Amino acid sequence: MNQLSPSTVPAHVAIIMDGNGRWANARGLPRAMGHRKGVEAVREAVRTATECGVSYLTLFAFSSENWSRPQSEVSDLMGLLKTFIRRDLAVLHRQNVRIRIIGDRTNLASDILPLLLEAEDTTRNNTGTTLVIAFNYGARDEIARAMQTLAADVVAGRLDPRDITPERIGASLDTAGIPDPDLIIRTSGEERLSNFLLWQGAYAELMFIPDFWPDFSRETFLDALSRYSARERRFGGLQATKTLAVGS
Ligand code: FPP
């Protein structure tokens, strides 16, 4: 394993956790078992991010399109998220992890929203890694909601349309204040973004890893960080750089 230098550790890693169902199928297990095992991989990923000094870790936990899955699977996933917050919140708080939730919060079940708000509230002043949970999240929906806010400001005379800049749009997204992802990882060998961080990921390095999410271990994560450190980022310019300004 290559040594990771703090200067080449990405500030923000975002992960599309894919392949829980296939992991379970390959073992003749119900899909729910894949999701359950996936939560263990979530815990390990958060620990590894904290250990390596990754400042932001965004995990795609439930997309706005996932509601179309069978009702039993949707309720399994909801149950796992609720249990994760109930059981792990104290541990995450002790690890100085701050939790942020992105995604559409309207019309969420009354037993989910208060838990998400509690997780954000309890960890608000923590200064370690920020765990961003994308829940009921879809990038196009996020951008549309931001546009509605900006349009309402224009109609109310609070905003000049000429002030709708990329910075202003970025600051109107759910991820306001969070730097753009440096690295987006997708597991399970699929090579697409599936409506994840489409605006914020404009200059992200993409990494597609063959392992199913439940097999995403500390070693897999360290290897991804090591491979990222060898990438050359140019942001449309000519000179290679390793960093991207917050909000750019
Ligand atoms: C993709 O696998 C995974 C998901 C849709 C959900 C990910 C959720 C978790 C890992 C658990 C809850 C999350 C947290 C943060 C506690 P898939 O079902 O699409 O797999 P497949 O493509 O093999 O069918």
C-alpha cells in the first residue's frame, strides 16, 4: 500500500454504493441481506475517511428514483437508515463526525425526518469528517428546487437575474457550503453517475470499482485514495493541480 500524503488526500469523496443486491444474489441470500451488509461497509468507510483525513464523505443512501422499488425493499432500506441513525449517532458524535443530509425533505415519513434533523442537530458543532447522507436525493430534482428558490427571489424583486451566477446556483443547492467532490467512486462495475451530484461533480475524478458495495473494505478505500493521488487534475487549464477551491 502506498503511503498517503495529507496533501494528496481528497477533501471530498462521494460514493455511489452499488451492488448490494448482486452481492446477496451471488450468495443465494435475499437482497435485504446485501443492504444489511452494506451498512457495515458504510461504518468502515466512515472510519477510514476519518482516519485518512477526508473532510467530507458523501454517501448515496437512497435516490429519489429508489421509491419505485418493491415496497418491501423500500421499507427495508428505510428501516436500515433509521436503525443506523439510532444506533450509530452516539458513536459518530464521539468520533467528532458532523452529519449533513442532502435531498428533498418534503413529504418524508414522520418517523424519518425527525431522526435526520436530530442527527444534524446533535453533530452540528463537530469539527471532524462531515458525513453527507444523500437521502431521497436526485441531482436534477435538487437543481430544480434551487431554480424555484432563485425564480421566487427574482419575482419578489430580491434578486437581479444577472446575479444568477454559478456561485449563486451552487449556494442554492442542498450542498451549500460543502466543497465540490474531488473524487466520485461507484462500486459494482457500473459506469454511470445515475443523477448523483451532477452540478457539483463537474470536475470530479471518477473511479469505477468492480467490487460490490458490501465488499468495499478499508483496503479498497485506501487503494482508491492512493490511485486518486496519482491523477493529474487540470480543471480545464494546462497546469496540473491537486486542489479545487470551495464552492467552485
Ligand atoms: C445499491 O445497491 C444500494 C442502495 C440502493 C442503497 C444503499 C444503502 C445502504 C448501503 C444502506 C443504508 C445507508 C446508510 C447510509 C446507513 P442495489 O440494491 O442497487 O444493488 P444491485 O444493483 O446489485 O441490485
